[in-house]
Amino acid sequence: MNIACFRHTCATCGYGFNAPALSDFQYGAFIMCSDSGLHDAFLDAFDDKIWNEVDDLIQKNKPLLREKFWEVFALTCDLAPDGTKFEIGLRKCPRCRSTSLSRETDNTGISLDVPAITHNAWCKLTAEQKRSRILK
Ligand SMILES: [Zn+2]
């Protein structure tokens, strides 16, 4: 998925960098950012098969977890290439990992091909392993 990049500046260390961001009008679409701040993955909630699986598991087993849907969903995602976890909507500075970032409103004219989030490790788990991973 080709996504427009915006200039971000870190309020903590002053580092400036380009990173992809979606417009507010792309319903059901999200960018997941790695905990290191170095990797992005694209999520289309309508197209992601695991999304419904997580929703079902929560509904049938522990409806209260619904409030933490994003956290639970993140547990089903493969790790970023640098071994850190993907989270939804929390971009971190790639230099100091601060989340105090400002973003310019005009896009940079640069776009980046952001890979779709994958769930390969999750798909290899048994039903019981899946339940114990997310329902703890
Ligand atoms: Zn920083």
C-alpha cells in the first residue's frame, strides 16, 4: 500500500524524519508502528482475516477484553524485522522512542510502500495456544 509521508519532528530530541500517515477519512485503515519507531505496517481491518478471529475469541470467552481490543489484536501480529512489536497508532521517534512528536499538515510529496501486517506466527498456533495467548 502506497502511503503519503509527512514530516515529523521529535519534541524530545529534535530529530526530524519522514513517516507515512493516513488521512482521517480512510475508515478501517490503520498504520501500525514498531516499538523501535523504525518499521511500519498497514492494516485494513475489513480485509484482515485475523481481525474477525480476535473479535470472535473475545466475544465468546472474555467480552470485557473488548476494551483492550487493540492490545489484544497486536498480540496476533508478527514482529517487525528488528524483533520489536507492532502497535496501532503510536508512532515513536526512531532515535529516542519518544511519542512526543509533532506532524506537519502538508505531505512531503514522498510516498512509501508500506507492507501489510502479517500474522504468520499466530496462524501456526493451535486453538488452545491462541486462547491462552490473548485471554490471559
Ligand atoms: Zn526523539
